[in-house]
Amino acid sequence: MKTFVSFESDFPHEGDEGRPPGLELAQYLYEGLRNAGFQISGPQNREDWAWDFLLDKNGYQIETVVGYVNDSPIQWLVATYVHVSFWKKLYMNSVQVQAESALQNYCQVIHELLSGGEFRAIRWYEQIDFDNNDTDKWAASP
């Protein structure tokens, strides 16, 4: 599943001491996800380099990190992860299925939020491809 998205945008990319770039973008995504019905917390400063927010459901979490990369065409990166506890994976396969379904819907909402005119060069990646710097393997949607 493609859960990492990069893009270019005119959102402010200047941060200051104790406040990394991207707060306005993180707030935009946060509000859009909340309006779509996701009960998330955040955005929180992630160690002065990015912003994150978290959806915490029964048995799983969806974590989103919004960061400024500035390596064209990857100017901004939104990385979304799903976390299911070991015991839930082991004994309750239905939680894993619910988590993956929620993650897919969540990424689709992010994609819709990025479909406005202020976003360009939108590219979705699987985490493993992005982590391995295999950025030629991208798609236009999640």
C-alpha cells in the first residue's frame, strides 16, 4: 500500500527556533482529516524537524508525519504509518484488517486534500521503496 506522499506546494516552509517548517500544512491536513471524521490528535512538534498527528483506535494507531524535505520534486513529505500491537496481530486478525482498511481510507482523504490547485508533483510511494531511495516507483494516487 502506498502510504508516503511527496509534493510541491506554496505553503510556508520557513520554521523558527523550536518550531519546524510545515505547521500551516500540518494544520490544513489535520483539519481536513478531522472534517472527514477521523478522531486524531495533534499536530505536535516532532523533535523540531516535522509535525505529527495520531489516530488511536481500539487495537491500532495511525501515525502521520509532515515534514519539509526540499529535494525537488520531493519538497514536502507526508509519511503515514499504521501500528498494530503484536498481540492484536497474533490473536485478532480482524484488528489488522480494520487497521489496513482505515489506513487506506485515511490516505485517500489525504489524497483528496492534496488534489487542490496549490499542490503539484504529487507522488505516492510504498514505504519500502521510499526508504530504499527507489523513488522511481511512484503512483499518482495511493
